[in-house]
Amino acid sequence: MKKGIFWTAVAAVSVALFFFLRAVFSGHIILNPYAVNISFLHIKWYGVIIGSSVIVAYLIARNQLLKEGVNEDEFLMAMVVAIVFAVVGGRLYYVAFTWNEYFSKHLWQILQPWTGGMAIHGALFGIFLAGWLFVKLKKNCSFTYLQAMDAFTMVAPFAQAMGRWGNFFNYEAYGAPTSLPWKMFVPPQYRMPQYASYSYFYPTFLFESIADLFVFYILYTYTKKRRKKFGQTFSLYLILYSIFRFFNEAFRTDSLWFYNLRIAQVVSVILIVIGVVTFAYVSKNGKNVQTEVEKS
């Protein structure tokens, strides 16, 4: 009975989402980026969705780490540090590749990430660095670096899938103009200047959200059933996410560039190589998950 109710609810939500998306994509519904917008309080859907994604990711990762004997207080502390590094890293990465714009027009906005301008790769690098520093500096830490990265990257794709819907409400991270059936209407005020005369674009946020959910399913299942060494989930994340990001980036109109190269594609190739090498190394030389869990 419970399963029947669950799947009925899933079907109902899926149908409702389909008709909602069809109305938005056709332009019959224009989204309001604000969940709350009154005189003294302005909260965007983007912030609500990102915050929710962090909570959900934490709950899933917590369940896995507690099974591995990790101290929850230490994990929470590490998570707070990681969030700070993610915001700083995402902002600095974006500013680094749009420096001319900020230097000439908006130098003071560098310290105001809420005005827009974040990069997921920068946020990831910030988290990777935060985890390494935490484990390095925390005495008798109850988890290893690769163990923490496995937990993070197991749930990161789910959080990323949710986060892309923040882009949806902001009418950002869309792709090039298209007339294909799955085209998405973008209101004039959200169009990039060079595409002002176009109305419909690739919904690249949706492509990446679906891809992220697929990656999450693979990594979650792998971690639960097939992972033997710490670091394997982390390595697979670098490979799988980067493959999807490389191809999806080709459709986007808001890519960061270095001369004639899309930065996200270059970084994706580098991360794929790092992921392959790391997976091979930890599979041979890494710490055995079962052995370490039994020790704890």
C-alpha cells in the first residue's frame, strides 16, 4: 500500500511538473525570481533552492558517514568550513575569468557575490581545498580526506541537480537559440545582448539537472554496493560529472572563456584525466573501506 501511494504521488508530481514546464517553456507563464519580495525582505528562489540542496545533501551524506563511524560534530564543522570555501572559491574563480569587466566597471562588487557571478568549478575546488585543510589541521580527525571526498561527491550531483532549478527561476545558464520542440522561452530582459532578437533557447539547466541525477544514481549505488577503496567514488565523480559538463557546455551562451577556449571544457578534460589516474591509484594502493570501518 505504501509503495502504491508513493508511486502515485511521484506520477502526480511528474505530470504537474510537465505541464508547468510546458507553460514556462512556451512563455505562457513568466517566472518571478523572488520567493519573497517585500519592502524589508527579498529572498530569491535561487537562494531557497541552493539552501535546500545543501540540507538534503547533508542528510544523505550524514547517513553514510555515521555508518562509517565518523564523528558527526566534526563532520558538521567540516561542512561549515566547506560552505565558506565554496562561496569564496566560486566567486574568485568567476572574477578571475571576468577580471576586465570587474576591474573597469564593478571592482567593488567583487566582495558582493549576491549580485551574481559564481562558478561551480571554483566552488568545487574550494570544497576540495577545505576538506584537505580540515583533515590536515584537525587533530585525530575521525575521517580521512578521501573518505570525506567520497561522501561529498556521492551527494554533490544531487545538490547540483537541485541547484540548476535556481538557474531556471533566474532565467540563466540557458543555451544557444533553437527552434527544437524542447526550446525554452526567455523574456527579453534576461537575454544576452547578442541574442536579443531571439526568443527561444536550449534549456541547458534542464540537461545538466537530468545528467546530475543520473550521476548521483550511479555514485550512490556504487558507494553502497561496489566501493572497495576510499577515493573511488571521488574519482568517478570527477570523471562522470566532467564528461556531462564538457558536452553540455558547448550549448551554453554564458561560458567563461580563455582566448578561444571554454574554461569549463578545459577544466573538465583535466578533471577526467585526474579522475582516471586517481581511480587507478586508489584501487591499487588506497585504504580498504571495510577494514577502516571495522577499525572505527
